[in-house]
Amino acid sequence: MKYYIIAGEASGDLHGSNLIKALKQQDSEAQIRCWGGDLMRKAGGDLAKHYKEMAFMGFLEVIKNIPTIFKNISFCKEDIQGFNPDLIVFIDFSGFNLRIAKWAKKNGFKTNYYISPQIWASREGRIEKIKRDIDNMYVILPFEKDFYEKKHNYPVHFVGHPLIDAVENTEIVDEATFRQENNLHLQKPIIALLPGSRKQEVQKMLTVMLSVSSDFSEYQFVIAGAPSLSDGFYNSFLSANKVGFVSNQTYSLLKHSHAALVTSGTATLETALFEIPQVVCYKGNWISYQIAKRIITLDYISLVNLIMNKEVVKELIQNELTTKNLKQELSKIVEGKERDRILSDYKSLKEKLGGNGASQLAAKLIIENA
């Protein structure tokens, strides 16, 4: 069969790549064209557009780039028609994907959504668009099945979280080699800094994260470079601080870390799966944050806390993200009872997420429902 897959961010590229591998294993004649990144291309997808050309963060940034967004939408529709797939798979990236889904449904294409838009967090009314335009939904968070089926009478498939597979299947460099190859201190425990994947957020996050490094001189602070950004982008942060840097080795970094400071998003769950105590950080554009605060109905912003429905890890959001607060919260998780409690809660989190095999199950169901 011919599959057209659309992902618009680094996390979508990761999950899309594993889905492509699973589809190819189960469908020997699979032809796959995609929007995504280097991982999806490496997995065997014919890349139509790289997510680096689409990663706009926040309401203001989206408004500024409206002409580019509409050009991308037009190109996507033309490209789908040219490829003429048997089905389309949308991966998260709801602002773009739901627009394409509406058009695709009207034009007779079968529509599948893998990794639900977070309508349980904001703009819940989008459920009507999903009911109208999506033939099959595959969800990865345990509470999403009840949300769709019990609250909105829309049947979905819970396949488990693909990050479990990603973590288990990624080759990890041993610690001694990892430290030597990246010019890191051979003895100091590592505090990982995961500042996000977009320029705007990385600049904001790293400035605050690095402001506490001098207070923890017995630790080695290490920045995880995002695949969407060039290594050179981080030079100003590295030259001004005694800090390490790794590129495209986030999982090896987490594996060998003692604690982490993490920008909200998928990375919070990845950090938890590696059983690394963390402080979750977020500070956005002031106007964008004010708008978001009024439409987002959640008690938490990190996936870890959302899934557990309680505060497992501390979240420092907007005005709370200060050097003083970050120093205080980081001190709590490098040793002591708070650290032990978080590690205990992580075990319960893994149980809630289900076992491995999410990508394989999603591929199986996609093929069966074609």
C-alpha cells in the first residue's frame, strides 16, 4: 500500500520513524511519502518536507509566519494528490494536520491519526472536527481512551506509548566512552539540560537553567543539543559558561545523568523513562502565555504529572521560573527524600503506560483498517 505520513516536530519524527519501520515490516510493498525529519527519511520514508521548515512556537510566532504556513498547506495538498496514497497518517501537529484532514476527507482519502491532538488540554470543541474528518484514531496516553469514548462517544484504539520502544531500542554509549568522546568531566555527576528544540524556547530556557550552574560546582552541567538546531547555535552559551554539550545523544546523556532540568514537552516523559529526577521548566512569550493560560484547562503541563494525575515532578512555569526557585528545586532532587519519592513514582508511571510494542500495534491496526 501507499502511505502518506505527516509529522511536524522532532518528537513526531521519532515516532514516525518507528511507525515507518513497523509498516515496512508488516507490509513488504509499503511505499511511504512523509513530512518529518532525518529519522523518518532514514527509516525509509520519502521526505516531502522537513519539520525544520514548519516549527513555529507560540501564538505570535504562528501569526508572523501565516504566509509560510498557508504555502505549506497548499503544497501538502498538491503533494498528496500527486502521490495518491491509499491512506494518510497524521502524527500530532494538530494545527496543520486537522486542516489537511478536512480537505483529505472531502477528497476521499482514508484518514488515520496516530498520537492524538491534545484536545483534552485546550479547545476541546475540536472533537467535532475529529469525528467528522478522522476515520481511525490511535492514542498513546491511558486517559485518552476514556476521554474520547466515555466523554465524547468516539471510539479510539489505545496502543501504548511509543517512547517505551524508542528508549529500549536506542543504542546507548557506555558512560566512560560517552564522557571521553564529549570532553566531559570523568568523575562529576551529570545534570542534563534539555532546553527544547526551537530557537525561541532554547534561548529563554538555557539562560535560566545555566544561571544555577555556579551553585552546583560539584556537578557537570551538560546541554542536550536539539537535532533541529545547528551546533553553532549553542556556542554563545558554551563560551560564557563552564558547561558540556552533546549533539544527537540525548538518550545517552539521560542514561548517564544524575538529575535534569527539562523544558515541558515530550522530553519530560523521556527523562522519567530513564528514571532521572527532574525539574520541569517553561517560560514563553508573555502574550502567548497569557492567551494559552486562558484556553488550557489542565492542572499540569508535564506529561509525567498529567499521566499520574498528581505532582510527581516540580513544574516552574513563567514567573515561577527564576534562578532562586530553580536552585531550590534542583537542590531537592540531587539527593534526599524528594529524589527517592520521584524515583518511586516513576515506577508507577511506567506501569500506567503499558508495555512495549506501540509502533508495531499501531502499524498492524492501520493496515487492518485500511
